[in-house]
Amino acid sequence: MGYDVHKLVEGRSLYLGGIKIDHALGLLGHSDADVLLHAVCDALLGAANMRDIGYHFPDTADETLDMDSKVILRKTVELIATKGYRVGNIDATVCAERPKINPHIPAMKACMAEIIGCDEDDISIKATTSERMGFVGREEGMAAYAVCLIEKG
Ligand SMILES: [Zn+2]
């Protein structure tokens, strides 16, 4: 399972699930701060018992500065493949008060399936608000959760 959170700020583009979404605020981070892809990568690395995204892609390294998280996902899939694993299926939830995530889910699934090399049907993305409570509800940030199954052979 994977969990990630990033702060929402002005002056940054919003990337979620590998796609750019028009919004007044974007997520702050060393990379492009794609909170959904980061949670998915952590879930995949965790399932393969290969530590976490911060270990493989440190947020202090020059190579990961402003890195496209699609590259992190591709490299994560390659990392788990070194132990003989491929992605079975993924279920993820994005927690965001705004913008509306649902209209973008088909594009996110298509983007992620292409990178992973799996069926779009093997990727589930859900979205929820935080009912105006907490940091998500106050639009100070977004969070994402992901669970995955990986298969050997
Ligand atoms: Zn992150």
C-alpha cells in the first residue's frame, strides 16, 4: 500500500495521474509532485519489498529535481521487474476538495496503463473530497492512497 501528500500552492502546475490539469493551484514538491503516481509507486515498491520512493528517488538529488513522475513510475515498474514482478492491478483514491477529479480519471488510467504496460481495466482510480475538513478540506494540500497486487512470472 502507498500513501502520499503534497502541499497546494500558487505558481505550480497541477499534475495528477500523469496528466496536467487546469487549476489555480499546483502541488509543491521536488519533482512534479504528482501525488497519485507517488502513492502508486510506493505501493508497488512496498509490495515487492523494495523500500520506498524516497529511497530510490531522493528529494535531495539533482536528478529528481522537477522530475516527471511518469519517469518515476516507469523506473519503478522496471525496479520491481528485476525481482520478477509485474503489475497485477491497482486501486487508488485521490483526496482533493477541488478541482473535480472524476472527469480526468479516464485520461489518468490511459496514461498509467501505457507506462505500466497493463490493461486500463487493471487500474482503478477513485476521488473523494474531505467534506471541507482538515488540510484537504481547506485546500492546503492533496493526499492519495494506493493498493496494488503484483504477480511473479
Ligand atoms: Zn510525493
